[in-house]
Amino acid sequence: MKVPREHSDSDRKTVRDIERMSSRQNAQTLSQEYDTLNSDTQKSLRSWISDSEDTTSSNMQQSSSMESLFSMMDPGEQKLPPILTAIQSSGAPKQPASPLLPPTSEVLKNQSPQGWKLTPSSRDVNEDTDEDISNWTSGRPRPPKPKNAITIAVSSRALFNMVEDSKIFENEGLEKYMEYQINNENVILSPGPAFGFIKALQNVNARLRSLYPNEQDLFDIVLVTNNHAHVGVRLISSINHHGLLIDRFCLTGGESPIGYLKAYLTNLYLSADSDKVQEAIEEGIAAATMYLGNKDLPFSDTQLRVAFDGDALLFSDDFDQNINATGPDKTSQQDPFSKDKPLAQGPLKQFLEDLGRLQKKFYAKNERLLCPIRTYLITARSAASSGARVLKTLHAWGLEIDEALFLAGVPKGPILVKIRPHIFFDDNMFHIKEVQKSGTIIASVPFPSPLRGSLSQEGEKK
């Protein structure tokens, strides 16, 4: 009997569908088994790679890992997969490696989405490394990283004597000034009021590096000026000629540089422009206007000497305000200024703290007597009336001052000639003019504007 054609086609289609379903099921089963085995294999490979520091330990750990995996299988399935067979063979020279899947670096890399590496892990991308400064000039010490440094920002007119240059700018205008600078870019500028102070800071850095080769807690000098970039050539030539290690420049082309001070993490700003200093003080940045002394005095080449007046500098100006408000004949000023009550801090307290922190690094190396930093407190006040409170305040802050001189109204000039500090911070213009005659380098620290205005009004009323 003849089977109809449509029945024959239908049967063949049914058979093909059954075969396809069976093939899919077999493929899924094989895929699941392979994934399970591959996962175990990858775990064994990770263990093998991370612990393979030498050939002997690698072979031992491979064997242990493969035997452990082999023992976990059913007796009927105790057959190593090709990749483990290849690894095992590669560890034994006398046995030929399996050609099915050699353990090359490409194979290992493709088996992990992260790409395994046999080399040590790289450093965190956010970590600062020495390689970050690839174009550094050989023979020069690298400046410390800004986040660790004590940053001193200094203007060009504070660092160098540019009095004549400033006259050209004031009398003939900007274009003539720039033309003059370009024509004289090979003429070396002479030292200005902050020059000796900056040189002394470099000496401290050198001494610290000799004791702590990897030290980062150092002074970092930044030249901050509103000069145009065309003037930069002359400034660079002068800095290199005098052996100054200044590598960070900020030339703002006529704009005020004060906005950059915080970006440079500035601890102290020194300028010859009192308006810019006042602007920095208003921004909460310790700053001072630099003045040359009227006489040339030699300064120490081996020791940084920093002298401070007390009121409104290291300490707050509360005492001055109280006297101006009540008068020296009023007894009410005694109560709020008890000798046991610490004074509030002034704008330069943080800088004294920075100096003290560096001093302790020398003390730790038993170099207290050879420390290249020495600090002085020179105040017109009497030790009997305020000496105890001042010293107790410093002690409460955890700070030391090397020498404290309470002059009780005696002029400061002769004392400063004896000390010869690289810089003397004061806020009183009467004292500044008197001290300037003796040749001392002055750094005038102004009051914030609201306070200065209130004190001026009080003086006018009296």
C-alpha cells in the first residue's frame, strides 16, 4: 500500500523538530556543565597565577589545585579538562604539553573580563608620584607638593628692588614700562626687602633635606605678581642669577593676583603694595607689606630669624580695642584680660605654628642648638602687666618662642639691630618708621578694614 505524500512530509517534519529540540537540550546541558567546570578552572587558575613566584612553588600549587578538583569529581568523570592538562604538562618538562589549549597570556587574559596581569598592580591613579614631574630640571631639588608645603607667596617688587621700574610705570604708562622691561631683560634686578628672608627659607629647606631626604614639609616659594608675561624673562633671569629656587610663577597681566593665593594654598603673602596686602587680609590670608631698611645690615646666612610684635599679630587686637574704648585709666580693662585667660589668636599665629613644627624636626635629631630657625617676640608691653599672660597663651597653644623681649616702652630699634632678623612683623606705623631707620627689614601687617575704620574713628573723637 502506498503512503500518501502529505503524511510522509508531515512525519519527516515531526522527526526534524524532535531532533532539533534534543540538540538544543543537549547543547544547554553541555553549556551548563562547561560553565561549571570553567568556573572551577578559573578559580584554580587565579590561585595558580597569584601564588606563582617561582617555578617550584608554582608546580606544587598547580598539582594541589588540580588534585583537589579531580578528587571532587565522580569516579566516572575523573578526567582533567584540557586547559588544566596543558598547565600540568607545562610544569613538567618530561611530559609533552597538550596542544589543545596552551596556557598563553592571551588565553588567560581572554578568560577574565578584567584581564589578568602577571605584573604587580599599578598605583592608585589619584596618588601623587615622582613620575608626575617628568620634565624636571636635573640638579635642582624638586619643590614639595603644595598640599604638604608651607607656601610663601612673594611679589616681584618685594623680592627685588624695582623702585625705578615702578616710577616708569607711574609716569609713562604701561606700554613704556613693558618696553623698558623687554629691552632690559638681561639686566639683573637687585635684591628687594624680602630677598634675604627667601634665601633664609631655602637654607632651612636644605638643612631639612639633609636630615630627612624625603621630607615634604618644606617652604615652597611662589612668585605672584600682576606683571605681564613679557616681564617674566627678566624675573626668571634674575632669580637664576641669584641662585633662588623659585619654580612656581603667577603672572596675571595687570589683574589682581589675590584671587590666586587660595588656589596656591598660600600660608603667607608678602608684597610691596599695601592695597593688595589689605585685600589679602580681607580674604583671611596672612599678609604683610614689605619695607627696606634705611641702612644695609648683614644678616645671618645659616639661621632664619623671624621677629614678631605681639598685639594684633600673634595675638588678637582685643587688648588694643579695649584700651581705645575705655582708656588706660579705666580699671574695667583688668577683668577681661586676666593673666590666666588665654589670648585669642592673631593673623600670624598659624605662621609661628608652621615655624615651630619645622623646629621640632631638628630637635628630634638632637639639633636644638644648631636649629636654623629662631623666633623672637619683641613687644613694647611690660612683662609685669602682660608677660605672664602672653607666655601662658603660647604654652596653651603648644608653641614655643625662642626669645621674648618685653621692652616696657623702650624703643625697639637698638634691640632689632642686635638681633638682625630677616623679617620683623609689626602693625604699628609709629614703631615701623622708627625701626626702619635702624636698617631692619619691616613687614607691616594691617588691621582688617572695619576694625581699622573703627579705631580711626575712636582716635578722631579723642
